[in-house]
Amino acid sequence: MIWVQGETSDVRVNQNGHCYLEFIEKDKSGRNIIAKARAMIWANTFHLLRAYFESTTNQSFASGLKVMVQVSIEFHEIYGLSLTIYDIDPAYTLGDQALNRARILKQLEEEGVLTLNKELELSPLPNRIAIISSPTAAGYEDFCNQLEANTYQFAFYTKLFSAIMQGERAEDSIISALERIYEYQDCFDAVVIIRGGGATSELSCFDSYLLATNCAQFPLPIITGIGHERDETVLDIVAHTRAKTPTAVAEFLIGCLSNTSNEIIDIQAQIISSAREKMQNETEKLKSLENDFSFWGKSWYKDQSNILSSLKITLKKEIQSYLKDNENIFKTLEYSINKEIGQIIKNEHSNLNSYVNILKKASSKNQIDTDTIAQLNDSLKKIVLRKLDNKKEKIEFYTKYIELISPQHILRKGYTLTLSQGKVIKSATELSEGDILTTRFVDGEIDSVIKND
């Protein structure tokens, strides 16, 4: 008998307990079979070897395992060459699985994708979940029940993308589910890959390089819960987060929402506290401003009163100076008008005497008739009227000017005239305590008495 290495394929047990299988060998790519041989294990031997192998490796004796077995080579005329198995070395299988897992992880690391999914940022409110699972799996039901019964009453929105979760077809089925989710990635916060318990051998699909590289580069965080605490698959290593079971995945998601909720409550409390402190500070500032205003307001009012008093005195001086200047203008205008009128009268009197002398001379010499006298008279009258009209216009102009600069016109603009004993007051120094003042407005007068505060 000799020891041989190979990969199990097409393992099946008949009704008598005999196990029939094939040993195959693949090329370096792991895709093409380059050698194959038939083998069998008799029922009494298979019963002992299976119990020993499964208790040691924690997985079923099934297809797809790398094993080292002790065999005898037999040849049959009809059935040809075959192998009969008498013993098995579980340590070789365990070592081969570990080596295979290490080889896949090293390849993913060299390609720079091993930690890509872990580097994605999980939403602080991951409540839109895409689920990859078998719809009939107990783990799927446990996961959904845990989300729905959360004590915080958080709302979760889930969508199942059905897949085969064990066996040779599991790898392609899970990858296909990922591709369907990718088309709607904006609708989800995370992807959950879950399955219930089962034999360790059923986890071999999660040590697939193709599945691992698809998950590592997926644009959404992937959370795994495949039901085996002691077994960490390649998929668990490349996923964003690994939980022990489907129920633990649900608890993790609920915890994320709970943490965010607590942070929001803390922020809310901080905002309320900050707002109250701000309001208290502003209230104190307001009170301080009110006190300052009460003190400075009185001072300001007193200052303004002094300013108003000073302005009043200045205004009186300006008005008195204006009236004094206009008084000189009045006198000048009066003199000019009188002079003009006197000159007019003098000129007209001279003209009249000239006409009279002409008339007298003509009359004495009998050189003028009655019509001539009438014409001279009309001419004289027109000249006089024209002269009078011209002077009348000048008089009206001066009258209007005098009216505009008259004290009465100034009073109509809102100014006042202050007098004491009928005399216009031009300076505050002219007054003493007890003096009676008369303030003249455009529409009347009032009297006041000077008092010193």
C-alpha cells in the first residue's frame, strides 16, 4: 500500500454504506483537470475513517477536499484501474486549507485590495440593508426578527437578494447577488452576507479567491455573519465587519443606530445648554447696558440741554446782527427812495416850468393856437405818466425787497425776536435774574422771567 495526495470529487455513499468517489488533480490555475482515478472505501472502513476525519477537521468528508490517503492499487479486466482506501491523514487536509487560505490572502494583499472594503466609511445610520442569504435559512429569519423587535423601535429597510450559501454553486450564486446589488447601490447603506449553522466543510465556498476579490472591491461596506465563531474564512477577513452569527449582525446594526441616536441626544443637550448660557450672558449684557444708559442718558440729556441753550443764544445773536444789518439797509433804501422821489419831482417840476415858459412866450407873441396847446398838454401828460410808471416799478421792487428782509417775514420762517423793556436783546450779558423777557413770534408774544438754576 502507498500514500497518495489528491482532491476528492463526486463523493457518494450507497445504501450498503460503501463510499465511491474520484481523485482528481488540477493544473496550476486550479481550473483544468489533468489526472483522474476511481476510488472506493468499504463500508466498515468508511464508517471509522469518516468519524475520525470529521472529528479532527470539524468538517464533513465531501467533494472538493485535498486529502492524503493510504491506498492499494487494483486492476479489473472490465472496470480497469482503481484505488481502495484504507486510511486517511486529517492533518494534511487542515494544512492544505490553511495554505490555500494564506495563498489567497497574500494574492489579495499583493493586488492592493485586501483592506479596501474595511476602509469604506459605514453610514452612522445604516438602516437600508441589502441581504444575501438563502430565503429559507433559519439565520435569515433570525436576522429579520432581531431587527424588527429592536427595543429602540428603529426602522430598518431590507431587501433580500437570494443566493445559494453552500456547495459548489455557492461562489457563483453569491457573486451574482453582489452584481444585482451593485445596480442599486445608491439605495443601500450596507450589504449583509448571512447563513445559519452547518458543517465546517460547507464554509469552503467562503475561502474562494473570486468571491473574496469581489467583496473586497465592492463599493458598499459588507458585513458577514456566517454562523461559525471559531472559523474565520477569507470572506470574513476582507469584509468591512465580521459578526459571529446573523443575530449578531442585527445587533451590530442596531448598536450603530443607538450610538448615533445617543450622539444626537448629547448634541441636542449641548445646543440647549449653550443657548441658555448665551441667553443668560446676553440678558446680563442688556441689564448692564440699561444701567449704563440710565447713567449716561441723564448726562447726555444735560449736555444736550446745554448745547440747545448755547444754540439758542447763538441764534439770537445771529438774528439781532441780521436785524441790525438790515436796519442800516432800510435806512439806506429809505434815503435812496426819498432821493429818487425828490429828483423825480425836481425833474418833472423843471420840465413843467419849461413847458409853461414856452406856452407863456408863445401866448404873448400870439405864435401858438389852441390845437398846439392841446398837443403840448397831451405830450406833457404822457411824459409825466411814463416817468411815474418807471419810478413806480422801482418803488414796488424796493417795497418787495424790504418785505422779504423785514423782521415779520423772518418771524414767519420760525425765528423769534427777544426783547426786554421794548429793547431788542443782542447778548445774554445784557440780562440779569428777574428780568422780564418778551419773545415775539409771527402770531403773537409771550413773556418769561429769567431764573438761575
